[in-house]
Amino acid sequence: MKQFYIGLLLFVGIMTGCNEKKSSSEKDRIQIYQIDSVDLHSGVQRMQVSHINQDIVCKGKKYHLSIERTPCDTLPVVKSEMGTFADNRISVSLVHENGKSMFSKVFTKHTFASHITPSYLSRSVLEGVVFDDVKTAENNEITLAASVSYPMTDMYIPFTIVISQEGRMSLSKDEDMGTLPPEE
């Protein structure tokens, strides 16, 4: 499962690469961590906007899944040794093939607050949400993988979001991961 999340992070990083001219090591760092811009006045770093639109199948039924990550300047900034970062909002919508909306929710890292310590919460950002086709096939329910991470590091806490056929959501910390960041 750890390889899935690492592969996922690398895939998203490659798919949303940065187009600006930067020094080689700075460009690599920005691409890996999907940084889109840095505010010259405040120094706040923002991750790239990401749009994922895909058709998925669960229990033989077809759905259209839309996931959009946007940096959000109305959420508190996150300060770390790596700098100051805008947090993200991630909108997820799921539409049945007949056009009927089945699920719609905007996630922030606070959606996951009951599963992580306040200390980790204050120093982390909501990094991403993606469709987990392997777990969807295993448990016959639409399953998404999410991560709340320390910015510009590979330390993150993975979560599993399950959406039932009726559009109800359940959320859990993914305990399949081997090494998680230390929680204080």
C-alpha cells in the first residue's frame, strides 16, 4: 500500500509539472512538491491547482468523478522549516451516469482533524485526494485516498474515504501504511 501512495504522489507531481524557468534543483523541488507560485511580498507558497476528471465503475455502475484542488488564502497559512504555505481545499463530486448527483463535498485538512493531533494539524496541509481503483474493486464501494502532509516533505498521513452507493461518506486513517510521521 505504501508503494501505491508513493507512486500516486510521483504521478500527480509529473502530471502537474511546473512550466516556469527555475534553477535545476529549485525546479526539481517545485515539481516534486507541486508548488505553483510564491507570493513575493508575503513569501507564501501555493500548490498548483489540480483538476482530475475521470469516469469510474463500481459494482458495474458508471460514475463521473471530479476532484479539484485549489490553494486557499482564506485558510490559515502553515509555517514550517521549509517556509510558509497556503493550505488547500479539495472539491469532490460524483455524478451517476444518468446525470444524478450522488456526492459533493469540499474537504480541508480540518475534515480529518478527529484523526490527527492538533500539533500535526497546525503544521500540515491537505495535499491531495485521488480515486483508489484497487480498494474500490476490493470492497465494492467507491474509495478515495487522501493525504494530509507536512509541506515540502514526504511525511504524510494517509486516509481512506469511502462513498456508499447511497452517497454516504465514511472516513478513516489508513492504517496499512508502514511509516507515518511522528504525532506529538
